[in-house]
Amino acid sequence: MPYSIKINAKYSLAILALSVSSLALNACSSEINAQNADRFATVEIKSEILADGVAILFGSGGNIGVSYGEDGTILIDDQYAPLSEKIQNAIKVLGADPANYVINTHWHGDHSGGNENFGKAGALIMAHDNVRLRMLGEQTSGRGNRPPAPKTALPAVTYADGVKMHLNGDEIHIIHIPTGHTDGDSIVHWKKANVIHMGDLYFNQVTLPFIDLSSGGNAKGFLVAAEKALSLANDETQIIPGHGPMATKADLMGYRDMLKEVIGVVGAAKKLGKSLEEVQAIKPAAQYDTNPNGFIKGDKFVEAVYKSL
Ligand SMILES: [Zn+2]
């Protein structure tokens, strides 16, 4: 039941009794202008408990995965800076401590925009090596350039292939997928809770895949990510997409099949020497381009696939 709030009554009572010191949540001024402030003022952070000690937060930007319990609170992504206080409140309502760790699934601002606030409040930020490199400002992106991130917003712990966290009674595997949405993507697998966070390697229903070529992305990495997640999943697995509602293994299989088909058609046409325009004219992704408000439309997706191959 996505987009609904389920609050454990026991927790909410406990929270009322707690006086949790509020975070010094200073908005990252470089990212906010008056228009943005208005935009975020109306955003509500909605939570859904997925398993014991695992929840998802929906707001504006990438979906946030939460692990919470006796060992503290881990956030997978942290949306935009102006939402940090609301996110921290939503965590409190879950009965969880303030965030101790933040994992960025990749560097885009709608997934890492809260880093400075959570970092200042004491969270250890972790991500793939390339996330830190891009946030240092050495690269630009198809999502728009950003100034170099301040030190407190940077991942302090980085990894090449992945890392395992043995916290809150679970094994949380953070797995790097090379060259997919960007060159610094991670997916996150809660082994015991049977939950997988896909980051932006999976947009569920909201748009066709966004392949950020200028951040080192490649269509083939999306297929690798989907296959990897499917190899870890069973029929009960709950899948958190980077954007959109919760998904099942069957949903992800459909997405994998779509990727396979489009990459196959575009690749075969390119091999025959067809130009990008000629391949776009075949409309290989038309039947999947179902959301008129999608951020990535068929032609743009096909262009990114073409350039990936
Ligand atoms: Zn992204």
C-alpha cells in the first residue's frame, strides 16, 4: 500500500515522551532559491513500514530507504536539502534515532541534496568512489552542473565494489553496479528483510530509464542491475525503485524484459549502419512510453541507448 502512513502506536507514544534535540538543519543555500523554497514547502514526507526495522520514505526526489533499530538509523539517499528537517521528523515518527549513516545510491542532487545537513548533524556519509569524485566538482552531468559540494556533504567513506553493514539484525549489502544510471551507482539489499533499493537504476512507472551518459552511465548497466537484483529476489521481495511506487520481482522482470528488447532492437539496427534518426523512426520504445508526463520520452531513451552501444 504505497503512499500511506503506517505508524506503530507504541512508537508514536514513545516519541511524544522523547525530547529529541532538533537538528541544526541549515539549508544548503546554493541549491535554494525562492521558487524552490515554495516548491518544497508543500512537500509531505510519507512513510511506509516494509518490514521490522525497514521503511521507505516518499517525498520529493529519490525514494529513501530506512534501516532503523538498536544499532541506529541508516538512510539510503536523502532527497533535497530543504526537506532534511521533514525527513528527520518522519524518521522520528518511525521511532528511530536521528540518522547515523547516509548511503548515496549515486550523486544526483535529488538523492544527495540532504548530505550537508545530515553530515553536519553527525551522520557518516558513504557512497561509491565516483560519487565523491563527482561531488568534488570534477565532473558535470546531464542533470545539470552543480558547484563542488562542501566537505560535510561529501561521502567520507567510499568503496569500489561494495560494502556490507551488519546492523539492526540484518546484513545490508551495498553493491556497486558499474556504468548504469551513472558510473557511481549502488543498489542495496537487506538480506533478512528481503528488500532491495535500486536507486535510479529503476524508475517504476514514472518514466522511461534515464541514462546519464555525461555521468558515465550506459544502458547496458541497467540490464546488469536488473539481472543482479532479480538474482537476489524471490516472489516476496519488496523492491524500492529510485522513483515511483514500490515494486515486486514480477514488476522488475517486466522492466528487465523491456530493457532487453529496446537494447536488442537499437543494437541490431545500429549494427546495420542505421543512423540515430533512422532508429528513432522505428520507435523501439513506443509501447513502453506510456506516461505523457515522463521525464524521459521514447526518442530520448532510444538516443541514450544508441549512444551507449
Ligand atoms: Zn539520478
